[in-house]
Amino acid sequence: MTETLPESAVLPPDYKPSKSEDYMSPKQLEYFRQKLLKWRSELLHESEETLHHLQEEDHFEPDMADRATSETNRSLELRTRDRERKLISKIDSALARVEEDTYGYCEETGDPIGLARLEARPIATLSLEAQERHERMEKTYRDE
């Protein structure tokens, strides 16, 4: 019988997935689920702060240089938020894979992605080998 953890289970504060346990065990899945939820929450909080900041900001700058700087900063902030919006979508997809018990496995080969890769990039969908192959193919077609 496999160990199951209830939703929002409390993991020990120092818990880190290790190779000594079964790959994508309930504990590991819960660890990555919580990691993804925390990351998503942080991004949403930053997005709310940006929106609040943009709404409060005085859009009229009498000096042309100040106005240009303000517009550049606003544009950069909006581009950053757009990237984060796309990242939230990827986080949501990763959370769905956790719920479907497909998280941690390469979408292309079905092989384990690996704990180190998921620790570094929790939204990864490809194993390192598949990702490298994918990037080589992109480079090949881009160079032609």
C-alpha cells in the first residue's frame, strides 16, 4: 500500500525530496505542489502590487526626460508582468499534472525528469535530455 498524504499536508519544514525515496512519492508530489503554489502566490502578489502602483502613479510629468523615464519604467514593468502571467499559466499546468499524477515525468518520453531539474525549474515538462534535443532541433531549423 502506498503512502498517501491528505490535501495541504504538512511536510516537515526541512523536508527535501531525496533519491532514497520512491520517485514522485506522495511526499514529493506534495512538496512540489506546495512549492508551485507558493511561487504562484508570490507572482500574483507582485502583480497586484504593480497594478496598485500603476493606478496610484501620477502619469503627468512636466519634464520630457522624466516623462520618458516614467514611460520606459511603466513599459518594462508591464512586460515583466506579462512574462509572469505566462509563467502563472505554466505553474497552473504543473499543478494540474500534480493532480493527474503525471508531474515529474517527461511529456515526450515518459521518463522521470529528475529531482534536481524539478528543484531548479518546477515547471519543467521535459527531461534534460529531451530538452537538449528540442533545443538542438530548434537551433538547426533556426540556422537554416
